[in-house]
Amino acid sequence: MEKKPKVIVIVGATSSGKTELSLRLAKKFNGVIISADSRQIYRHMDIATAKTTRSQQQGIPHYMIDIVNPDENFNLVHYQTTVNNLLRSIIESNNKRSKPTIPFIVGGTGLYVKSIVDGYNLPLVAPNPQLRAQLEQLSLEKLSAQLKILDPETKVDLKNRRRIIRALEIIKNQGGSIKNNPPQYDFLQIGISRPREEIKQRIIQKVAEMYKAGLVKETKKLLAKGYLLSQSSMSAHGYKHIKDYLQHKIILREALERMKQDTIRYAKRQMTWFRADKRIHWIQDYTEAENLILDFLK
């Protein structure tokens, strides 16, 4: 049996340390990093999305960062297609190298990760404004119930209205549930496990760092460029809170506190998603991850 090319995936909640771990591992194993973050794809959005700077990247090639403007449409199909093309290009280049490059898919957007690992067969369905308007009238509970009827094995976050509506849009267009393709790669999925209280404290610290780094100024620039909160790009935690502050709806301290609490709740949902995938190997430190990869690459 022909061996499948190997790909390493690193997941975990926001602020769990995915960036630091992936950089060390990519340096050790001659890797490149492919972001699986649904907000880091957007240009001009750096602080609230916690992008790694050029210096932090340490010369390691990074992909799927800063590839579209905040007002451009970019969905799961675009992500999957682009990353699959990237993986094919990396694997083909490895045939000419004595030391292969190892792709590391790194991020906390669970649907992005699963679309690659599970080979989602996603049709390129154009937005349907009329259907979306109808679905927007329904409650979250009714939307979730409708999706579970049409696709009982759905992997969509049933607390995310936007993603439920998009899934329904695809299903209604193609007349059936979303099917998967056979996997083309051999995946090792590594998850970073940290105590909930530690994640909470890391998020609190990160929000403070984002504020000091210029989160208010960045939000002002995005709003001045005409980007709207209704656009999916602007749903990153931080922008809506700072916008409320800039419009004098709340004071700055309250905006930052709401940002912390919303991010903590988001981290909890991320872990619920990832814990449901029994293929993920949970680690607590670099050495555990390194040993898993050494065994995987043998």
C-alpha cells in the first residue's frame, strides 16, 4: 500500500499556546505553517486576531494569513480549496528535496481543520440572499433543528447562526447532506490541553496586551475604511466591543471586560468541539508533542 503524505495538525482553544508550540516544532522538523484561523486570513486586522509578526515567524514560511481584504467574501470552500492546493504543491516539491518539508496546519477554527482532515466534499455554492433573508427570521433553536433534520451528522457549531445558515444554504442547493471524500493524507492531530483557569488567565492577559498594542487605534482605522460589523471579518472578538466604546455606548473598561468574557466563552466552545474528536492526541508540553511527531514520521 502506498504511503500517504504526512501532515501535522495543532489545535486548541484561543490563548492555549498554539503559535509558540507550532513555531518550535516547525523549526525542529523543517516545517511550514498553514493557518487554520478564520480571522487571520484578513488584511489590516492584526491585533485582535493575534497574528504573528514577521520577526515572530523566525523565517518559517506561513500561509493563509493576510490573503483577502475584510470586505471580500471568503468561505469554507475557499479555505479548503486553497489549502488542498497548498498541500499538493508542498508534497510535489518534496519529491525534489532530500529533506522533506512538513506541513503544519495550526489554528482554532474547528470547521477549517475538519474540512481538510475529513475531506469535506463542499460544492462552491453562491450566496442566496433570498434564502438567507428567510433563514434570518428563524431563531437559533429552529435553525439548529432544521439543520439536524437535513444533516443528522452535521459538524457545524450549532451555536453559530452564520455557519448554520451557510450549511443550510449549501444543503438546500445540492439537495442533500455534505459528504466527505477519502483522506489523501496521513494526519497527526495534536491538541494543547491546559486547565480552564489557566486559559482564562491567559485570555485576560492577552486582552490587556492587545489594548496596549493599539486595539482601539486598529478598530478606528478599520471603521474609517468603511468596513462594517455586519461583515464576517469584523466578528473577531474585540472589534465590536471597541466599536461600542467608540460610539460612547459603554466605557472602555466595560468594553475590555466584555471582550474578555466573550473570548473565555468562545474558548470553552472550542474545547467542546475539539474534545469530541477522539483522534486528537492531547499534550501538555513541547516534549510530548515532539515525541508524538518523531513516532509519526518514522
